Amino acid sequence: MRRRLLAVLVSVAVLGGCAAVPTKGTIRSGDRAGSAPDLGGVGVEAKPPRANVGDMSIVSGFLEAMSDSQAYDVARQYMTQAAAGNWKPESQTVVYDQQPDSLTRKGDGIQLTAKKIATINDRGEWIPAPANAKADFFFKLKKVNDQLRVDTVPPGAYLGSNQVDLKLAARDLYFFNQTKDMLVPDPVYLPQNLPSGQAATQIIQELLKGPTGRLGNGVVSAAPPGTEVQVSVPVDLGVANVALNDTASSLRDQDRQLLAAQIVWTLNQLNLRAKITVGGAPLLPDYPEVLPFPTFNQYDPQVPAASMTRLYGLQKELPQRIVGQDGSTDVSAQPLNNSPLSLYRAQSLAVTLVGDAGAIVTSDGHDVVYGGLDPAGKDDKKKKSSFKVDGKTLPPSFDKENNLWVLDRADTDHPRLRVRTQDGGLTPVQTDFKGDTPVTLRIAPDGVRVLLVMQQAHTSQNYVETATVQTTNGGKQLVLGAFRPLQLQLTSISDAAWSKAGFIVIGAKDTSVRQIWSVNVDGSSLQLLPGSSPNFAPEHVVSNVSKDTLPVIEDDNGRIHWLTKDLLWVGMDADGDHPPIVPTYPG
């Protein structure tokens, strides 16, 4: 298994790159799990400058016009000829907090001073701005034919945060994990409310460019370098006709299916089905002309497995299965007495995604022990493996391939991340946390994306960031890179976990009381978790990407609570009659 993992990683360097395809615009929108939402409201319509208006009106009109990526030609009418020629709005979009006092007169121009929310780069990646970042720009004005015009070039386009949902849509481009058995979403922002043909053309062009810097060579695209759509992607009666050039004709049958899965999943967000051809011939000649979406459900990034919803935990440092969450029986903890893991006292527990095996960090912090949860016979209880760990070891986690990711020495200057493959081999993963201390590390089922809670070295404040498992040295060395701090406006962050919508984070905002928050994977949204207000103090959270998993919270007294499908919080031991449980879900 170890050789298989590294061999697949080597292929990333060969298959991961895609040729650049010309495109227009930098943003996107919508529900990544399906159709675009009805956002309501009306965006600011771009209008050309009126004659004989003052400096403030010119700059305000310019900002309104540049907020619409489909109206950049209108925005250029507010500029001098030289400024308009030098302006490159596609290079980035600066999202700022638009307030009535954001614009002030200064000398021979208008000064913009506002809080910077994020930057959307030329690939459409949402990059949160640091807490105190400013969106400052001086718009120098000059008269042209006796009319005021903007004579300075802003760094890309500016977009008020109140216009983001109206102008842009969050879309996922889909690529494959290293073993090519699971799709990995790569979120970008694209223009909102485009005609279906333009929207389909743009999103497929972005897909064929390859992954963004967020995923880098940690994922694989089945599209060979140079693959392009022939002119556009027309849409007829809900079917997108994706005509690829001859470059993709060299693909083997298996890779053709992978490329079809990437395209079908990406277009599904637009409520479009796909007809895919290569050089005029069907990409998949043995399949229906219009490819059914369920054909590619096996690559679902949310892992729709019933086993993902089963709750486990440690009670009195021994592994347990928690039953009764669905109301079918009384809620109780059932000891896993047949598992070899029950022979040890444990400080943390991880369970494979299919629930057949698990791993513990022993209570003395010296070993990680791996073994089955429900062995078939008595002799199987003896079947286990272990390896040594040093210092503080974070709770480990499994990916879909049953690789176990373990970070120890977390309390030292040189934390150590390793992955135990299914054959028991240990592979080191290069890490550099720049002096900060990891508090939580959770791998996504795809084995590519990593969620981290980190403690900042100089302030001792915790923050949340994401990272990607990539490769160096020709695919021979795993490395944790592409760190993206989410810049959440939270304090007292204690934990975070994957969820179907992104992440669940425990932290405080504008108060000393911790609350439970839902966050997009790129940090572009921070909202209280829907449901009733909890009557407990949240401390830790367990969840996973399955859409049927109920988030479970461990409070500051070690009691667990879960959010039912009716969005009500239910406690397992409201009376406090039973020993506390440290909960965990598969993953």
C-alpha cells in the first residue's frame, strides 16, 4: 500500500497540469451541492457617467460599474483613455466593507478607505484578508473634454461585500485525489446570473485550466495538457454540449471516465446535464449520449456511507460505540470488548470511514495502536499493530484509503506528521508551521485537504487554517503546504471539524461566550450553526463530510450533545449520571 500511495503521487506531476485556456471574469456563485440559490434583491446596475457631475459622483459611479464583471466597458467610460488602457480588472477583485464614509475628498481626487474583506485572484480563489487589512486607494481625477474622469488605475476591480452574493457565485471545480477514486472540490468565484451557455463555457474553461494554487499538485486532472473546448459550450434544453479538441482522444477508457466525471460533476452545479465529445466522437462511446449523473456517484466527495454517521467515543479511556442517536433505542455507550483496542487505556480514538477498524493513542502517550473494531474470532482480537509516538500527540484521523494521519511532538518546535498506510508502513510528511503550535489536525476523506487549528506563537490565540498534502522531489516526498489562514473573526477558538457545508468551528465573536459556527471551506462565510441555541458551553466538536452526520458537541463538563434533524440539541446524559465521553466519528 505504501508503494501504491507513493507511485500514485508520482503521477500527479505528469497528469496534474492543464494548459491555460483564455477566459473572462474572475468570480462565481451558487450552491455547490446543486443549483444556484435564489438570492433575491437587485444588484447595482452599471450606468455610464452623467454629464457635468461632481468628483464624488464620478468615483461612486465608477465603483458601482466595476462591481459588475459584465460591465467593465462601462466602468472604463469613467476613466481617462490612458487609465482605461492600463486597467486590468481580471487580475483580481478586492472585496471591501462598503460604508457611507468609505469615500472622502483629498486634494485633487477621492480617497477610498475601507476594511478589506478578501481578495479574489485571477483564478477566482477567495483569499481572506488579515484582520486589520485595508482597501485603500486614491482616485486621482482629471478633466477630459471638460468632464471629470478617473486618472489612476486601481489594482483590479473593487467589490462591496454587500454585492458579492448578487454579482458572484461560489462554484466547485472537481479534480481527483491521488488514488483517483474520489473527487476533490476546488472552490472558485465566477460571475453570477450569466446565460446558461456562457456560464457552462466559463466553468468548463476554468476546469480545464487545472487546479488552483489551493490544491496544487495534490490532486489530479484527467484532462491532458492542451485540452480545450472548441469555441464554447452551448446549452440546449438543459444539456451542455462539451466539444473537446483532439488532445483528449489519446485517453484510455478509464481516464475517459474520470474526465467525464469531472465535467459532469462540475456542470451539475448549474443544473445542466452533459454531452461530451472529443473530435466529434463521444468521449464514452458505450454510454448514453447524455451522461446520467448517477453514473459517477461512486466518486462523491461527501462519501455517502451509512457507516459515516455512527458515533464512537472513549468512556473511562475505553473505546465505545454510541447507539440510539436516531431514537430507535435508548441512547447508550456499548463497549467494544472484542476489539484489541479495548486492551489499552486511550486518550483519543479514530475510526475508519467504513467502521471496520480504529486506532488509539494510548493514555500514556507513548504508542498508537491499530486494530479491528469487531473481529470475527477470538484470535483476531490479538491482531493489532502499533508504532511509537513522542510528546503531545493530536487525535489521529483516517482518509478513505484507510491511511492513518498522526501528528506527534505537537508541543515542540518541530511537530512531526506521518501517515500510516494500510500495510503498516509509515511515511513522513514534511511540515513547517513557522513556530506556531498545532492544536487540531483533521484530514479530509480525500487524503488531500487538511483542516488545522493552530496556536499563534506570540499571542497564544488560536486560528483556523487549511492546508493541502502535496508532493516534492518528483512525487517521492509528501509535504503539507498551501497553508490558507481563514481569518475568521473569532476569539477563544477551541476546535474545528469537517462538515457537509465546510467546517464547524467553536469560538467566540463579540462576546466571551463560545458558540458553534458554520464556515465555508475557503472562509468566505461565517454563520451561527442553524438550530436552537445550546444551553451548554461548547468545547469540542466532531463531525464529518457526510450529509447525514449529526454534529456532536462535547461541552466543558465532558457531556455530549448532538443536533437532530429537527435542529434541536439533545444531550446524552442530561442528568450527569454517567461518566463523560470523548466522542468521535469515522474519519
